[in-house]
Amino acid sequence: MGNYCTKLRSLGCQEMSINSMKIRKPANSSSPNQVKKPRRAEVNFCPHYPAGEDKESLEKERVKLLSEVKRRNNHQVIKEKMEKTFAHQQYEVVQDMPFIAEFKSRWPALFMEHEVSAEFTWITTIPLIPKFMSQLDQYSDKLAGVLCKKGGAAGRKIKNIMAVIDQDDSIETRRACSLQALALYLNDDPEELVKEYGSEDPDGTQRDLDQMLIRIYGIKNPGAGVDQLPEDVGIIVEGVQVLHGLKDVTTACALLFGIIYDLNLSYPTNLRYTFEFIQKILMKLDTHRLSTKIQVLRNKLLE
């Protein structure tokens, strides 16, 4: 098995070729390539083109897809074409590493809620939204108990967040509060995950969103109570609005996790433990390698 990867590469395995320093490294560079190797339990990191298809034929399908996206009630056709061109998308994401604005103009169909979930399932074989919600609900009571035991300044902030549940005990509020409190518990920054804006200054809000690298935003009426959902919930990546009009913050969080997989992105530095928890505890991806912080939290949840 010592030269197994070398043999796969010589037979034309795209994933091995992309991750090969020998092939990918520029002639005038001494540093290793920057391509992310599969390390988040991806099953289809960079699959082969379908039988009988090549880059040129799938590029023609991509062009046809641009017109299909503009039609109403066309989800089934879009789904079929996105599935057919999946290998072409992944190759472009992994090899070219394009800016989000450029990639969105080439693949607008990917930036739809149902396609984000479908793409995540093709990459990992796991359903995104159902798995995320069911696991979060399963850990809900235990997680709330662990979070509320946190002391110090972080503990006081967590208690303030969890106190919102006393005013609105809906499932949406419980989920959203648990995720924001979790980020504080792990010493991440919850404002890097979700930031709320008032609806009275849309221009100022847009200027701020244009500067964001990756974040969930919520637009709320200034007079809205804690039991009222935001008017709009969306996701920003590299200053580009990739999704908007989402149901709630928890759904947006699940879709943001899916987008990170779909676009082969790194986790935000200030949220790396929060996303590790989502990946390895909630979604059960690559569970045998846990950081010390996540391992300790997992042990507490299993007590």
C-alpha cells in the first residue's frame, strides 16, 4: 500500500493529482501547494467526471443551467443538471479556488437553499438540515445544563442569552440560544456567528455587510420583541450575500456549515471550536479526532 496514492495518480485520479505537490507546485516555488486535502470526512472531495462526459461537455451543461435558473418552479430540472455537473463544480472549487462573487456568477444555482443541502449530501452522504436539527434537539437539555454551569464573565453572558428562553420557549429560540451560548462556552465570539441589525438604517447595514468575511445576519424591526423572528436572515461570504430570506438563525447556521463544505472554505478563526462541535459532535463527521476542548465538552454531554 506504500505507493497506492502514486498508482492512483498515474491512473488519472483527479483527487490525487490535485493534492500532489509534485504536480501542483509551481516550478519557481519551494513551498507546498495550498490545496486543502480531504480532512473533514468528505466522501466525494473531487470525483471523476461521469462516464462519457468531459470538461467541455459539462461546461456546456453549466451554460444551459444559467438559463434554467431564471425560470420559475424549475427545481427538478436544476437539481438534475446540478447533480450531472457536480464533478465539474467540485473540480473548479478545489483546483481554481475562485472568489465567491466570481463563483456565484458562474454557478448561481448552487446558492439556493435546497441546492446547498443537496451539494452537502453529495459530498458527505449525510442530509444536512435533518441531521443538524435532530442532533441539536437531542443534545438540547444536556447542553443547556452544561452551558449554565460556566462561571466568570462568559458564564454571566451565557445566562443572559439563555434567559431569553424564559420569555419565548419555542423550539426556534431554544436552538438559536443554544448555538450562541455554545460559542461563548468554547471561548469563540458569538457575534462572529450571528449579528443582528435594525431595519431603520438599510444603507448602513449594507455597508457593514459588504465588509464581512463570513457571517449570518438578521434584520429586525427596532420595536420587535424577543419572541418575534427577524424580518430577514441571510448569510454573507466574502462580502457577498449568498443566501437570504431564511427561516431562522438555526437554519442559517446549518446552511452556513453546508456552504463551508460546498465551497471548500476554512472555518472562521474566531469560531473554529463552534464549527468543530457542529462537524464532529452534531454531524458525526471525523469523530475520532477531537481537540481537547471539544473532547471535554463531549464527555460532559455523555455523563
